[in-house]
Amino acid sequence: MERLSNKDGLEFSASAPPSIDAYEEVIKSYLGMRRDLMPKLKGLLKLDDSMPMALVLQTYLYKLAATGPASATAAKIAQRLSTMGGDVSQREQMHMAALDAWLQDQTQHSIEIFDDLLAKYPMDPLAIRIADHLHFYSGNGRRMRDSLARVLPHWPKDHPNCGFVLGMYAFGLEESGDYENAERWGREAVDLNPADAWSVHAVTHIMEMQGRHDEGIAWVKGLEPSWSTVNNFRFHLYWHRALFHLERGETEIALSLYDEQISTDLDADFNLDLCNGASLLWRLQLYGVDVGDRWAALGDYARRHLDDQELIFVSLHYLMAAISSGDAASAAQVTRTIEGWSDKDTWQGRACAEAGVDIAAAVCFINDGDYDAAVTRLRKCRYAIEGIGGSHAQRDLFELLLLHAARHGGEKDIASSLQAQRAAVKPNSRSASMLI
Ligand SMILES: [Fe+2]
């Protein structure tokens, strides 16, 4: 194995120069969320089956899938990587250490390693993206923003991957509440690379947070020919569009988007599809819409993951799917999984203890019609909910659940205080004025 460098000066351990070119192509596909990612990665591993960074990337992808079996596969590849220890570059070693910490769910340590790695190697796009994922899973917009701000000065605008970096920065700014700068960087990212669904998504979030529903629909629809070619992440952009329609009272369009896009590839086991679906159906129901038998397919999906302990944010959506499809036994099983998880001294275990267990209990209480108990549990954890990860727009569902439970419970003072808060935070939202 040789020590080779790419065009940005990053060192790789690889069998020959073509491995570096093939790796760069895989990275472009990964950053672009393209559907040719797995075939390209397979091609790279066929070319160089011991290239450490190819194996590191493969392990990250399995871990990102966030299912029990995929994590087990990730751990096996990491085991193989651990035997390569001393023969690889410092950057590669740092990736392996970050990966190990993540696999043990000691993600704070993983994040610290990525901070150090990126200080030394700010043009490592894989490290930038994985660190960004971990900040997202922590619900930490400021760390997302700052991680990108530290590397940004090193990226020339004419670098083929620069648009991806700007798009991540825009999203970090948005999740930190700096909408003005987020929009400036987000639009620049889209100008540089309109096919980057993540950059389009960053600007979509700004419009969601600012209640710019008409503009949001026009933005997403206008760029659809570009972003709709990406992997299942495209369904998340249809989900965002559905939220804008929901705010305009166009529930039929939201349901059509659910039927024609969001729910059409559940067999892919891409957990964001389940989260999009459960979140949209629950929101529609909050507005009094009969969603028919649509929960059944989401219930089937959830039943495959009742014991997973990967991401509490996702498991809460499994619970919503199980309980709404009428499968009380599966709902009880997910709840037990979350309760057991909360005893673990791990990153996600702590998120369960601080918020996940209470949210799960509240979902069950709402389903049983015990609204006051749901209010108690959600009020207890509401300022820790960020820690379960996801975006502000996604976690807004739990704010809506609290508002809904308070309005249907016996404590009218609490309901009216929450109503006032909602009107201040989301003045353009239907939920600010109408009963849900
Ligand atoms: Fe989003």
C-alpha cells in the first residue's frame, strides 16, 4: 500500500493513484446524495478492497443507516479497520478513532476528534459531512454552524465541492436562527450547484421557520427538476412542500404528496421516509383530517425496528407509527426499548433520559385521551427536546403535540399561555390561531 495525495493535498493510503480518483467520485456522489453512490462505492472497493478511507466511508454509511443490522455490519468493518492501525496516515487514524467512538455511542468524543481533524485538514469533505450529521443528531445548530465556519475560508469558490460546504453552512446558520445570513449563503450554494438537494433544503427551512409558505412552495417546485433526481432524501423535500400546503389549508395536496411521493419507497428502509410519513400524518390529524388507512404501512415499517437503539428521534416516530396503526403491542415494545435505553450512559441514552422517555409517554397518553398527563410529561422535557436531534421544523411536531394536549386537557391557563407563545414564535402558522 502506498501513501498518495489528492488534489487538495490530503494523504491517502491506497494501492495505486486510480483509487484516489475513484474515491473522489464516490465522495461527490455521497455529498450530492446521488443514487449512484452504492454502485460507485462497490466499484471503488473492487478496485482497492483494503483502501482505509474506502472502508471508513463504507462504515460511516452503514452507521448512518441507523438500524440494528446496519450498525452490526459497521462494527464488523471497523474491526477490520482496527487491524490496519499503525500503517495509515494521521488523518486516517483520526477517522478511525472518530468512527470507533461513534460506534460505541460516545458521540461527544467523536465530535471532539472531528473538531481536531478539521482544524488540521479543513478540506476533508467526508469529515465535514459526518461531523455535520453528528451535530444534527445532537440537535446542535450552533456547533453545526461553527464547524462549517471554521473550514469555510479554506474552500475556494471554484472548487467542485464548495457548493456542498456552503449549503451545510447555510443550514447550520438556519438552525442557529440566523436566517438572514443563512439565506445569503444558501442561495449562493444553490447558484453554485442547483443539484445539491441539501442546499435547496437549507433555504426551504428558512422559509418554513419564517412562515413564508407561498414562497416555500414556489422555491421547492421551481428547483424540483434538480433535486428530485437525488436518493430518498428527495421525499423530505416533498414533505417540506406538504407542510407549506398544510399551512395554507390545502390538506388534499398534502395527502397527494404523501401518496404520490413521500410514502412510495418505504421498502428502502430509509428511516427519514418513516419520519416524514409519521410526522405528516400526525400533523394532518391534528388539523382534523381523516388519513384513512395510511398508518398501516408505517406500522409495518416500525415493526421491523422495535428493538433498535440507534437514534431516539427515529424511534419516537416508530412509536407514533405503531400506536397510530392500532398496534398496541408494538407500541409497548418500542416504549420498553426507549425506557431501557435511557439507563445507558451513552449519547443517545442520555437523550432518552432527558426527553425521549417523556415524549414517548406523552404520545401514549395522547393516544389514550389522557391529555393532562401528556401535558405534564411534555412540559417537563420541552427545553431538553433539542437533544433528541433533528431540525427545528421536525421537532416542531412535539410543540404541536403539547399545544394540542393542553387545548384538550383541563388546564385552560396552560393552554392559553402556550397559545400566546405559539403566536409569538410562529405568527403566520395556522396553529397560532386555530384549534388543533
Ligand atoms: Fe428538513
